[in-house]
Amino acid sequence: MTQKRLVCDTCGKETKQLRRDVVDEGYNALNKPPLWNCEQCYAQKRAKRQEPPSR
Ligand SMILES: [Zn+2]
């Protein structure tokens, strides 16, 4: 059994678990390869993504 090494696409760190970065909905996600993030980067991106509702 080969164990795949999981490397964060953002910081390049090896991690036990990767989370897929959710690309903006409505965006052409087909053109963008999915980004894999470690827990830290994922949380950071999520916090960054917190935009005020445009109203
Ligand atoms: Zn990372």
C-alpha cells in the first residue's frame, strides 16, 4: 500500500489531512485546478473570504 503524501498547495507543508479550497461559486471552476490546503491555510482562507454581504 502506497501512502500518498499530502502537501498543502498554499504553504507546501506536509499534512495529515487536506481540505479542498472551495472556489467561488459562479466562477468558472473548470478552468481552475482545485487547491488543497492544510487545516491552517484552509482556516485562514476561510477567514479571508468572509466578505460583507453586498447589499
Ligand atoms: Zn498550508
